Amino acid sequence: MPAVSRLSLMPLLGLFLMMAGLGLWQIAPTLDLRLLMALRLAPSDPAVPAVQILTIFGGLALLAPFTLIVAGGLALRGDRRRALWLVLTVASGRIAVEIAKLVFARERPPLAGRLDVVSSYSFPSAHSAGTTILWLSLAVLFAARSRWLMPIALGVATVMGWSRMALGVHWPGDVLSGFGLALFWVGIARCWLPPAPRRITAAG
């Protein structure tokens, strides 16, 4: 299937994953709990400190500056419209996540099992959604330059989603819906992606 066709399926796949995550919570909460227990790390696990550091990279404190750095680089190269597209896509996606959290108001997994400090609602996972939105946006933005960006984006998103469950701060349904929201958001935003500016080269 051509790359363009695959990208056009992103909103549909996103809706499917959002519904799957919602279904885990509302229809199969026991399965949601069992999956969490299987994926969660024990407090004594030697991998916990590394995962706690890893999960920081999915937070707004690092995603926002990284987005602005990439957008700034695009703007300096004369690609201002696509730089603005990147900032607006990532920022609006994050706002959508925060609104969804307030609407659904799902409580976090039990406090006794958490290995990270959190205070917001649980559904959907902001770390999973935010990381996926940023990296998918980059994959779409630079699709013509590298075919490896999409697998990298999906890999980074998967690792970040796993880290939130491993630390016991998100239900699997939260993570699935975070992925779904990101796919839907970037898939829709892709419709407004400006074309890359044409490079004019001097002959001779």
C-alpha cells in the first residue's frame, strides 16, 4: 500500500484505538486490571530508576521545547508555514488531551502501586498521546526525506506508553486511547499540512 494511502487511514485507526481503550475501561475493567498487573514493575525491580528517567522524555516539560526547537529550525530555513503547522498540531493535540481528561475524569490506578508522582486524571494518557502526536507529526512532516521516521515514531510511542504502565500510573486503556487520539489528531491535521517550499538553485 502506498505511503499516502497508509497515512490516510490514521484517523480511522485512531478512532478504533480510542474506542478499544474506552472499551477496556467501561466494558472489560477486569481485563484492564489484569493487563496492568502483568505490565507493572515491582518497586524492587532494578529497571525502575531507568524507566523513571525514560518517562520524563514524554512529559510536556521536554516535548514543548523540542517542538519549538524543530519549528524554529524550519522557520530559519524559510519553511514558516510548516513550522506553524507543527506547533499548532502539537499544542492543539495537547489541549485536546487535557479536555478529554476533564470530561472522562477517570481515577488513576491504586496509589500503592504507583512508581511516579502524578496528580491529573488518568484517561487518556498524556505522555502516550503527547509523545505520539509529536513523533507522528515529524514523520508526516518529513515523510519525503526518510521512510524510517514512521517506524521510529511508532517505536518511541510504544516505549513511552509501556513506561506509564510499568510505573503503575496509567491503565492500559488510557494508553491505548492516548495512541488513538494522537493518530486521529495528526491524521486530521495532515489534511492542512502546507507543501514543502520549493528550493531554487542557481545554475552554473
